Amino acid sequence: MNTIINNLIENIGPGKMPSTAYDTAWGARLSDVAPAIAEGALDWLNTHQLPDGSWGAEYPINYYDRVISTLSAMIALKKYNPIKSKHQVERGVKALENIVNGVTKDVLNDSNKVTIGFEMIIPTLVAEAQALGIIKQHGDKILNSLDELRKLKLSKIKGSLINRKTTMAFSAEIAGEDGLHMLDIENLQEPNGSIGHSPSATAYYSLYVNQNNQRAFDYLTNNVKEDGGFPNVASFDAFEISWTLWNLKMIPNFEATPRITCLLDTLADAWIPNLGIGFATQYSVKDSDMTSLVFDMLYQYGYKKDVESILGYEEEEYFRCYPLEANTSISANIHVVGALRQAGYESKHPSVQKALGFLRRVKGNSKFWLDKWHSSPYYTTCHAIIACAGYDNDLVSDSVDWLLSTQHTNGAWGTYMPTAEETAYAMQALWVWNQSGSKIESNILKKGVEWLEANANNPYPPLWIGKCLYSPQIVIQSAVASALTLGKQI
């Protein structure tokens, strides 16, 4: 296990993530301005169509991921590879029809399943697909349920231009070909040449906004994957470093090596007082989720940062994740609790009580939480148990019971099928709960260890929610390594 952990630490970098169909489809549009990039992306699309004819994550099936990925892929293939891809587009149209007609109201009404910016991006894609003759009758069905959410998002920006200091830059392609007036073009690009650290937004910029910006092309060239595709976000170094080291720090007596100290210094140097940090060290937008997680993790390694950076996200009834957000992040409030606890705040402190009260309200009669950043309730719920064990046991004791009752007979956990990632989260939470004084039967974690050892290297399904579903592989590997080490200590 030490060898695995050491390899993990050595491989932490700007972020390891497989290619996604949505972002790769945007790369495939660059035939006229970056043919080498476009050719590899088109090849990727041609070889990654799913058995049902759609594009996106094969598992879990997420309506929004499949719709946005399939539309984006078909547009790229129709415009830039029409003859060779004719049959694939026809299959995609049929798949899209089945997806749209088969979606249920409970899915459409669940804001936690919506991919980032979907309600803003999809109208542009639908209009483009209709203009190309790809779809004729699905547009209204796709857009019908999104009108109110789109209006809410637009009301948040109140006519302001989209620049690199707003979250909407990550989805700058919402402007389309005729919406350049929505963009603050002079202040849109990030220091690394990207638009919002998003390959798809940067490809859009390179195609429709500025075809002569070499920094954008360099960014795309530097972040294309070996298979010709693009990830959902690049870089996300702060995210990868902090989550990986947070997972590993759960292991008792885990010590910081010179390599780890260098990584910690990278995060500490990127921290901006009274603002905190974002998912990448160079990303202009900061948020409470990353700020709280990084504060918590740095504190554990002996680095002290200003707690005011967390308190600055406090609203009247909860902690916001991002400015102008339309729905509140549950996991962000969980990580705020964890960070304030690390800072020495008692559970009765008004700011802590605010976050805990919000978590209690949104939980209602349920025994678990589900957040907008992750497809699995195990991610959110297990992090709540870790944050609250020995701090507010009443909030999470029934969640522990839920964890125990949902373990599969083979020892694993998983929402629809057993996964190493979800199993790791459950084992971490139960270990922390056990350490807090509420004993867990050792056989429960023993069975988890046995299953996880046999399945730790299986492909990780993309459970994380961005503009499409994605999988931060090193982060997941660190959770698995942490869980295996912890599980063997009981």
C-alpha cells in the first residue's frame, strides 16, 4: 500500500481526468483553425459512441450529460465529417429521441442532477442542431422544463458582461455565434490561456471570438489527451492536490514528505486572504467549497490560513458556494463545518449552527444528502458524517444507519452498482465514526476491504458533475488507498 500511495503522491499534478464527449466535440469543431486538434477529436467521437447511439458517460446514466454530449457530438460530426459520420449521426438522433421521450418528471425536477450550465448551454446547441437539420421536433421537449431556471440565472447577472471573474466564463459557449455582446472579451481569458479552465469554452473562444489568439491554441494543444479527446476541465491542480492529501491525511501518523510539502506550499501560495482559493491555483473565481476543504487540509498539515476567507461566504441562512449561484451547494456547507471545526469553533458557534441548520433543513426526513457536484449520495453523506462525528452526532446518526443498511452482500457500496469510489467513501466515514466512540462491527469494514482490494483498479465511472460527468482519477485513487489502509486497522 505504501508503494501505491507514494506513486499517487508523485503523480499529483495539474489533474488527471479521462476525455469527455462534450468537450471533445468542441475540439472537433476546430478543423479550419486547428486541424491537428480537430482530427484527433473527430476520431475520438467516431470511436466513443455508446451502444444505444448516444454519447456521454455509459454509467451512471444522467439525462443532462447524455443530451448535451449527444447534441454536441452530432453537431461536430455533421459540420466537419458529414459523409463518414452520416450513420453515426442518424443513430445519435434516434438515441436522443429515446432519451428525451423517456425522461421522467422527477429527473427534470431534481436540480442535483443538472449538469453545470445546462440550462444556458442547451438552447444554443438546440438552435444549432435545428439549423443543421439534425433535429426537428425534440427542441421544445428539451427546453420546456428549463425556462424558469434559465430566467433565474440570467436575472443573477443582471446584464453584466461575462468575464474571467464570473463562473459563467466556464460556460462561455452559451453566447453562441450571435451573442458576443454578452462577453467582456478583453477580460475573459485566464493566465493559462484558457477561458474558465474549460477546453470547450476555450475551443468556442478560438472558433468564434478570436481565431488569432495563440495563448488559447497553446492551452488546447497542451491539454489534448493522448487519445485525441479533451477533459472537462484543465487544469484543476488545487482540486487534485487538496483532495488527494485530505484523503491521505485521514491515515493515522501519515507524515508529510518533501514532495508533499512542496504541494502544500503550492496551495498556500495560491491562497488569497479574505477570498481563499478555487479549483485551480490560477483560476480567477474562488469558492467556499474549495476554500473550506483547502483550509481544513492545510490546517491538518500545520499550515494556518485566515478563517475570514470562509466566513466571507456566509449568507443569511447558509454559506454560498459561488457568487450568483441559483441553488445552494450542500457539500460546500458540509466542508464549511469541517473547516470551522478545524479552526477551533465550537459546534454552538452561530456560523457553525447556520451551516448545520441548513444541512438539517435540506435533509428533512431523509437519511442521506445528495449534492449538485456529485452523482452519488455516498459522497455528500459520508463527508457529512466525517465532519460531524463527535461534533453533531444527532445530525448524522441515522445516516450511519443508512450506510450500514445499504452495504451490498459482497461488502461494497454503490448507488446503482458497487463502485470503488463509493465504497471508499463509506469506509472512510465508518472508520471516523468508529474513532469518535460509536463502535462499528469490524466485520463490516473487513468485508469492504476484501471487495475493495479485488476491485480497486477497475475503471472508475464518472460520478462527478461538471458540464458533463467526469472522473478525477487520482483523487478517487487516494480515497480508495485511504479506505483500504483505514479498514485494515480495525
